[in-house]
Amino acid sequence: MSSGTSEKDGENKNPERFYVISEADGERAPLDLVTLVVARAQAPSSASPEQSAVLRMCGAPLSVAEVSAYLSLPFSVVTVLLTEMLAAELVQARAPIVRQNLPDRSLLEAVMHGLQRL
């Protein structure tokens, strides 16, 4: 090796990853980084290691960005993986709760003060 770095016993710090995507038809679910994903089923015996990991993690809703980070997979790979899982009804995806849709804080405080007076 001319780079001056040594690797022990053929150990590679950044191994190349290969991803097997089944039934790639080019159609992806409309997912973005903040879409929330929650598991709907247990991992079937035919599930890939990544699918099993997603199902374990998503007992409580996680964003696609969090799934991507926890699996150390690129967003594009995670969207394909989640598209397959959505089609198989293993997970459910929904848009996050938008803060604008929540009631105004002043309204909530007025209701709270009114209830305290009762």
C-alpha cells in the first residue's frame, strides 16, 4: 500500500455496500425527510435485515430522516426500502403534525384560566 495507512487482517473501515431492492418498478412513495413512519406488523421471516431493523425501531413514530440516520443508509435507499414496506403494509407513513394547525397559545391560556376560575 502506498497510501501509508495500514489495515489489520484485511479490515476495511468503509466497506462498500450493496443494496438489493426487490420489485423495483421506479415508483416511490411520496416521502420526505419529516414524514413519520410507524410499524404496523411484526417482521416476517422473509424480511431483509434492514426491514427488520425498521420494524423494530418504528414501534413509535420516527421520521424518515431518523430512520436513514439510524440505519446509516442514504435517504434515496431508505425511500425505496420504505416504499416496499408500505406496499407490503408493514409500515404506515403520515405527514408530521404541523405546528400551524395547533391552537394559538393565547387561546389555550384563556381556556385554562377560565377553567381555573370554575
